[in-house]
Amino acid sequence: MILKTYILGIAFCFCYVFALGQNAFQVVPLGVKGGSDESNLSAYLVGASGTNAYVCLDAGTVHAGLEKAIASGTLKGNVTTLLKENIKGYLISHPHLDHVAGLIINSPDDSPKPIYGLPFCLDVIKEKYFSWKSWANFGNEGEKPMLNKYHYTPLIPGQAVALEQTTLRVQAFELSHSAPGQSTAFLVEQNGDYLLYLGDTGADEVEQSNKLASLWQQVGGLVKAKKLKAIFIEVSFSNEQPTKLLFGHLTPSLLMKELAALDKASGNSIAGLPVVITHMKPLDDREEKIKTQLNAQNTLGVRLVFPVQGELMKF
């Protein structure tokens, strides 16, 4: 039975990869974990395949991630040049420190560029971080004097926006993160192909929300048409974590329930879809336990991917 499942999984993956054709996106993980290692927190450079122009999906770790990518040969040059010239903007899902610390700390050495996000997120960055009370105001709004290095670019849920100095476009969708907290999913598009990145999110059944159900309806057709190249989604805790201590995060069981809902929304087309697992919290043997549980519960036949800081990914 195990061998049969394995063979079917390979077949599904082959069919999905064949349907996807050439790679549309390249992704460089600058940070992949959910704490407590401040040198490896959520941040992913994404660009069109073959380009050196990236946007950064969240920015928990920047400098250390660039160093890692240079050391591994994924990126060429030095940290200063990559920071100033190759990162064209930031897409921030929510303003928790493990998703913005790298942006804040590296701001003195950065170049002018946009910070994209839903208004709730940009307001916190503007009022709490770039406020002169906690850090110099490198933004174009907020407390004076304004240094005008970053310009805030508020997104409207569901409305596609071109990302400056790239060939990419993005749509933002609201997520629930430890209700009444908020987070964001970013649907990035390049020539009709898509990549979906979710910031921290809880399951609908735990959050008493319909945010993920709504998102699955939005992207189900893309999965069916094999236009969605990959989903980046968090699994912070193993299945043993009590529901009351999830704080707006997912477990392997909860993720698989949500992916089953996406499978239904896509007309049962999810098999072989790359699902990149983000934000695992490194404590004792938790990461290995999460991986084991995910693989054991992967009856949908998705292609589970565990990103490594600094190593190139193509989709």
C-alpha cells in the first residue's frame, strides 16, 4: 500500500510539473523559520525567472540571508549592492517583528523603494517603528522629519497592482492571524503564472473566520488550470500543540484540512502542487516532528517543499 501511494504520488507530481512547463519564478529564501533564531526569520526574495530584480515577501531577516545566499552561490555580489540595487521593494504581510525586523534594522543602508501592504500593516510600521521614538522615520509619512527613503504603497484587497521596477503584479487578500489579528496573502503574477505566499495564518475553524475559504475560492481556478506554480504557507507547530496555544498558526493536521478545501475548490486538481512549508518554530525536535506529520498526512499528493535559507528555488 505504501509503495502504491508512493508511485501514485510520483505520477501526480510528474503530471503537474509537465503541465507547468518552464519555470516562471525564482525564489531566494533569506529566512525560513518562525523564531527564535533572529538570523533566519521569514523573508523570501521573489522575481521572474532569469531576472536580478526581486521583491521581498516579508523581511524578518535580510542582511544575514543575503550573506547566506552569497556564500552558497545563489546570489552574486555583495550585501550592500544586493540590498540597494536588486531588492526593488517589500511586500509585508503583517507587522510582527519576525516579519519586519530585517527591514527596520537595514533601513539606514537601504535605497529608496516602496513598502507594499494592507493599510493595517503600513499603519503599524509608520506609527510604531519608523516613528523617531523607536527608530528614525525613513518613511514618506508619519512623524516629522520624514527622511522619505521608503514610500508606503497601500494595497486594496483583490486589486492587482504592478510592482515597481519588476515585471510582477500582486493582489493582496486578508487573512486572520490570532483573531482579531490580521495578516495578508500575496498572489504574485508573472505573464499569467502565479505564486501564492501566505503570511502567518490560523485555520478558519480555529479563527472562526472564512478568510482562507475565500482565498481558496479565489485561487481554485488557477490550481485547476495549472497556473499556480506554488503555495508558500506556514506550519508553526506540530499536531500536539493545544488549540488555545496556536496564536493564529497552523499545524500539519490543520494545513491538510485547509488544503483539502482548496482541492475541492479546484475540482480535485491539487495533486502535485508544490506546497512550501514556512515559519516552522525551531524548538527541540519540533521541525522534524512537523515534517514527519506532514508527510504522513499528505493523502492529497501535494509536493511538500522545505525551504533552506540561501538556496535557490524555481517554480
